[in-house]
Amino acid sequence: MLIPRGLLAADPSRLQAEEVDVLVVGSGVAGLSAALAVPPGRTVCLATKDRLGHSATRYAQGGIAAVLDLVGDSVAEHVADTLAAGAGLCDPVAVQMLVEEGGQAIADLRELGVGFDPDPSGPGELARTREGGHSRSRVVHAGGDATGAELERALTEAVRATPSVHSAEHAFLVDLLTTEGRVTGALLWIDGRPRLVRAGAVVLASGGAGQLFADTTNPPLSTGDGIAAALRAGAVLADMEFVQFHPTALHVEGDPRPLISEAMRGEGAVLRDGDGTAVMAGVHPLGDLAPRDVVTRAVAARMAATGTRHLWLDATSIPADHLERRFPTILARCRAAGIDPSRQPIPVSPAAHYLMGGVVTDLDGRTSLPGLFAVGEAACTGVHGANRLASNSLLEGVVFAARIGTALAEDPHQEGPWPSGAGAGGTRVGVAGLGGPGAVENPAQLHPEVGYAPPPGDPVPAGSGDTRPERGGGVGEPLWVRDRVRRVMTDRVGVVRSGEGLAAAMAELERLTVGLGDPGPAGFEAANLVQLGRAVAELAAWREESRGGHWRSDHPAPVEAWRVRQTLTRSSDGNLETGLLAVPTAEEAHR
Ligand code: SIN
């Protein structure tokens, strides 16, 4: 393996090192909540790759699902909706816990100053709406359609007012530091230099990897850095084949593509094709509010059948003043694109939105590596199964962050237990080599190879048909690699997949490596995307069925034998090893 020159110079024993009790990586709802949940008396470093207040959370529109009204709703119904959306792969115990603790999470957020939209029905009541897959109106929101921005504002202010938490901005997670199998800190990249932070516990809250795809509602920083670093360090990942595509991103150029919240359908908007025919009529009993995977597939199928690149979301039946009040962010984005949603339908098409998979955790956020926790989109707690129920993810970030705080208080050494069954059973040796030795003290050795090696006579990967970089950077340079990953993932590993397409994707991803001659975030991000692209494609290729966010045109039905979760770990020889995790039914889980 070739080692990046700049990093090789970074002998960890000679690096300036900081020591803290807890290192939290990521400053979205999960990271901010985790930093605030650390027990008093501990020092916390909150490392964020951008600035505080600039995470993917602030793009979240719809809201937070929680049972706040035990007359018109119940824990059992929210649990049932979550399990149904998850298509048989949710962990029922984790779901029950998430929903039971949801009411307290909302109360805690209000206490911290989050300004949810009030309901005129009574003092202290919160307005609630419905989104896809919900049988009740239980999604609370803020600023109409700016829930994430309000959460981020309030939590960031709370973090700034907490003296034991100091933040490191523009701090990129290069790799986790491990000592004899335990995570003991991380190598960060700050201001063009490596910096070590040694920590008693590390909490990964670094978000998802929407940037694996060319069209995504996630900002450019969503490159799965924490998940990739955990994989390199030897942690168990699961459910990586399950990517959720949102059916209604505004059909304009943009990175990210502006989201048109599902809540708009909750308020009465209807998906139509070019003839004005309602797309979801007769497809699912919940119509436009069917679970998101169902709607996305229906949209993709109608686009394919009609040969169009987008459909229409018709919100003209919603009274203009309500539209204005409820969806100020969306209206502003549409108007900037020359569209007036109160008078004309909005052009929409699917875009990658959420990664159900991530670093496997137990109910307290512990991963398979002692000393390492994960929370939020970087984590795989089992609550989302094969398809996340709308607006469950902000809730998950808050609930599991609080549980990590409790776990840290009860057991400062965090020696386990490991998630039951993680990595067990049905081991197969995969094909996507990650290179490098096992978990070692020198994190530089864990980063992938340098240089792009096109096969003889093939100057660019097959199918690209174009040697020009799409966004700058020559062949093999970070931006070029990033664009190639996004293109192949969109074309071959997107809404509809096939064995043939996945094999082609894996072959191309195998050939992509990143030139890290001059190390920095652009190269690290591209390398992380290559690794995670391989992980998603590999597990998608094994799963010969269709379920939730994973749809195979060559295996278009769910298969009962596949009601298992797939795990992924990096073996000591650097290869990816996959395994299987049994999923109990709700009855089995509560027996
Ligand atoms: C939306 O507002 O449509 C997205 C909500 C979510 O992803 O949970």
C-alpha cells in the first residue's frame, strides 16, 4: 500500500495532542445533543468539519415524530407505523424504546428553547402534521418547514453556553485512533495540519453519506466520514444497502437539491404526472402518504413509463395563506427557481435523502469497539429497518444521545457490552479490499491507496465516455473521483438496482482510488465515498430480493429468508467481511 506522503510525516507520537474525556465528532442534532448529554464534570471536544450551526440538520424540514396526545394517538400506533415502514427489518426493542422516550425528548427540546410551532387549540399545545407512513398527525415542526434550522439554532446556543464543551471548527475526522482494540481518540485535520485528540470515549455523530449520489438533498459535507473511519478501525456496520430516496426534491440543478417536504402532501398536495393523473391513486391505501420507499418507486416508475425526468407536486389546492405560513422555506426556494406553488405545480424528482445503515450500536449507542459510540445518521440502532419512517430521525438523534449521556455516567470506562450478535453468523469474505494493516496506533496507515490506475487502453472508467472532469480536478484527483462515485452510484446503485448493474458498479468502484499526494479534506472525503460506495454496492449485490429502500428489478419481491440484516466489517487482512444478523419479530422480541 502506498501511504500519503503528508500523513506519513505525521508520526502520532510527535503530533501535538489534546486530551479530553469525550470527543464528539459532528455538530448536527445528534452531535450537539450528545455533547450536551455528557455528564457534568467531563471535558468535551465537539469537532465539526464546517462551522457550528452548519450541519445537515439545518436542511431538515418536516419535523419530529412523537406521541404527545394519548387520546388521539398511542405509542403502539407509532411503533406499528415504524415497523411497517421498516419492512420487516426494524429492531422492535429499539423502536419501542425510541417511541416511548419520544415525548420526553420533545419536552427536553422545549426546555432548551426550541420554538416548535404552537397549535391554536390550547396554550402549550403544539401543531402536528402527518407525513408518509404515519397513521396519525404526530409530526411537530418549527418555523413552518424549518424544523432542522430551529433545532440547530437552539442546540448550538446551548452548547456555546456550556463551559465544559469546547468546539473545534473546520476539524476533519481523518481516522480513529485505536489501542489494543479500544478507540482512544482520533486524528483530526485542522488548518491544513494533523492534530491528535486522545479521549476516554469518542462519539461519532458525523451524519450520513448522501453525497454518494449525484442527486441528493444532503449538503456537500455529507460524505460519511465517521462511518468510513469506523469501518477502517474495525467496527461493525449494518444495513448499508438501504438508502432512502426522497420522492420530491425540487427538479432544478443544485447540490444539494432543495427538498419539498413530505409535509406538503400531509397538508393536501398531490403527486401528478404530465397529464394531471394522480400518481399514487390505487398504488397504496395511504395514497400520497404511503411510506417513502413506495412513493419513490411509484414516481420513478411513472417517470420511466412516460419518458420524463420529473413529475409534478400539485399544492394549488392548499389555501395560499396557509401555504405561505406553513412552508416559507419551500416557497422561497421555488420562487427563486421561478415557480409559484400557489398557482402552478412544482416539478419534482427523487433524490438520495437518508442512509438507514451505519455503525451498529446497542440501545445505549455503544458500537462493537470499546470506547466508540455512534448516534444519528452515522449510527445503525435498528430503528429504521429497511426504510425509515418520516421524521423519526431527528427524534432518534435526541433520544439516543441522551442514552449515551446516561451510559457515560453509569460506566465511564465503557467496556461493553457489544451489540448482541453483531458480526455473527454466515460469514463471507468480500471483494472490496480496504488495504492496510488492522487497527494500529498510526492512523495514517489506515487511509486508502494513492493514485488512480486505469487499466491498459482504458483511460477512464468504462461508460463515462468523457475524459473531462465534471467539476474540476484531473483523472484520479479528489473531485474527479468524487464525481465518478456519484455518477456510478446514481446509475447503478440508485432507486432501482439489478445484479448486473451492481456488478458493474463494484468493478468500477474497485478501480477508483484517490490521489492524496497533498492530503486534505477533499481527498479524505473522496476516499471515504469510494469505501462507502463499495460497502453499499456489495451488500446490495448480496441481497437478492426487494425490500424497503433496496429494490432489485431482477428480484422484485421480498423473500422471507432475507428477513435478516447484513453486517460488514473489515477483516485483519483488509478485506470486507459480511455477516448476517437475525431480526426478531415484535412478538419474539417482547416474549
Ligand atoms: C421531509 O420533510 O419530507 C423529510 C422528513 C424526513 O426526512 O424525515
